[in-house]
Amino acid sequence: DVKVTQSSRYLVKRTGEKVFLECVQDMDHENMFWYRQDPGLGLRLIYFSYDVKMKEKGDIPEGYSVSREKKERFSLILESASTNQTSMYLCASSFSSGNYEQYFGPGTRLTVT
Amino acid sequence: QKEVEQNSGPLSVPEGAIASLNCTYSDRVSQSFFWYRQYSGKSPELIMSIYSNGDKEDGRFTAQLNKASQYVSLLIRDSQPSDSATYLCAVNEASGTYKYIFGTGTRLKVLA
């Protein structure tokens, strides 16, 4: 079974704090993704990584950065958390060829106060 | 702007009935199609993937793809109250691109 895990299910942070969200997958997937999901807006891609140390901006990268030092781990960093970053954050992973199925982690519900 | 359109619902069906969920997409180069189930407060769970025109069955679920008409559907037979969730449709160009386009989902309610 594919397994994608995220470091926290719920997180509460203050405005201006630096926030780290971690994601680990155990399926040797090349691709890893960070999305946020908000009511009425659906899933929006923040960043994508197709290999170690490689990253590409998604649709809404402003205020976020990412790090991928190992193939199985992809971190999302909120440099200075703001209230408009309160959201559900979802990590996903997939192969880059053949089977394109994307698997999601359990999500992190982040609240910024 | 590439889009994936779904009726937001809610779609209400009685227990034991067939639920039919539909999705249309705008980009003709899309090659991979996925259905996810998402319970309230949880993350999306992959139900089915389909890559070729026609039907693909997995248990009570059948995905149908028509690339000429640019739609993909999901049928749930013998619907159960536990099937009540939001169903997300997603498409991908299947060329190694990272771009998965998601619909905003259809909320399904199965009435006991």
C-alpha cells in the first residue's frame, strides 16, 4: 500500500511565525506535491518537485518555499505565516512515468491566529 | 485556462441505487483521469484511474471515459450511506507533467 504521511494533523501558529510542514512517502515516487484546499476554491498547487533538490512553482507559491533533500521527503515552509494561510495543506506523490496515480497524505489543518 | 467542471451537488440517491457522477474537461491533450473520494475533514482517497476510452470496473465502481466528448463519469452501484462524500475528478496530460487539474467536487448523499 502506498503511504504518504504528514508531520502534523492539526497545527496552530501565530502571525509572523515560520512554519514547517513535512511530508514523507514510502513508494519511491519521483514526484511530490504540496496543495492547499479551501472551501469553494478546490485544490490549488503550491509547489511541485520532480527530483531531489528540484522544484517548480505551482499556481500559488507566494509566501511559501519548499525543500527536497531526500527523495522520500518534501517540506513546505511558510516563511512568515499570515492569517490568509489558514487552510488544509495536502501533500501528494506520484511516479513520473507509466502510472500517474497521485496519492495524498492525511493533510495538515493549519490555523494562523 | 484548463478546466475541470463538476456539478457541485448535492446529489441525493436512495440506498441501493446507482449514483452517477459526471465531469467534463477542457484540455484535449488530457490523457489520464482520476476519481477521488473525500470525506469531510479528510484528504482525497484515490478510487479509480482510467486512461482509455470505455468503461473500467472495480467492485461497485465503474469509470467511463469518452475523450471525443471530453467527459468522464463515475458510477457507484448499490450505493451505501458510507459512500456519502465529495467526489473529485482530476485530469493529467500523462506526459510527465506535474499539472493535475482538479474539479471542485460533487457532494453525494446516500439516503438510508
